[in-house]
Amino acid sequence: MKTLVDTTSSTSSAPAAPAALRKLYLLRFAFAAVWAALLFATADTLGPLSVPLLVLYPLFDVACAVVDVRSARADDGPVRGLYVNIALSALTGVGLAVAATSGIPAVLRLWGVWAVTAGLVQLAVGAARRRLGGQWPMIASGAISALAGASFFAQAGKDGAGLGSLAGYAFLGGVFFLASALRLKRAGTDA
């Protein structure tokens, strides 16, 4: 869900970029839907399924950003924010493995910080990619991610905090990726 961007790019290769993004966004939607369902089923505890799922989510984000960088480079597209996203998500994956040993509140706090920072990066990348079309869902998703991150941090201080809200967050993020992928089919009509 998360990325920053250079604003320099060539317009001669713009048609290839939406096709690559569309495929990547559809993959991200499918992953988020399955991941959310699995996490929701184990949302009350940190256990042998939920902890690997928590670590997997930001690492999947890293993999997607790497694919995005390769695609953007091939099209002379912007990549700076993608590198920021890779660093944030990789650190979060490692951090979640450690935070899980301290309990759900620690996981929620770390996830909250990641959601805020990554959301702001995603918002910036979506804004920089507006010329490709289909980026308004990414811009909205980035803003919502930042707000949700603050709520996760606040939720960590409450009794009975669980991981269910993270499942909802991931699923909603996936829906935004789906919406963007569908809008990219009409690239050029969504400024």
C-alpha cells in the first residue's frame, strides 16, 4: 500500500506503466483479501499463524515495491518513494517479529507507526503518478492509512486490544488497490 516518487519521467513509455501497475495492484488486492481473512480468524492472540502473517504483510509490501521499482525504471518512471517504502516496510517486518514477543499492544503501536509513514509515502506516490490515471484510490488510501495508523496506536493503550482492526485495514487497502487497477484500464481518463 505504500510508496514515494521522483517527479521526473518520460511520457513515451507511459502506456506500459499502467499495464504493469494494473497487474501488481490486482495481485495486491488478492493477497490482502486472503491475508485479512487468515488474520481475522486468529485476531485474538499472537500465535503460530498470526505472528508469521503479521511479519509477512510488510515483507510482501517490500516485494511489491521491488517489482514496482523494476517496472518504473524500465519506463523511466519515478522510483525514489518506492525506495523509501522498501526501507520502511523491511524495517517494519523485522520490528513486528520483535514486537510480537511483547504482545498485541506493541504490535499495534508498531503497525500504527508504519501505517502513518507508509500512508504518507503512498499518498505522495499516487499524486506523482496521476498522469498514469487510476491514482485517486491510491491517494485516498494513503490518507486513510495515515489516519488508521493513528487509531492503531491509540487502540494499543486500551484493554482487550486485538488484531482484527489490522485485518480490516489490510482488506480495505486491498479494495483500494482493486479500484485503482480497474481505473487503470481507462488510463488517461483519470487525471
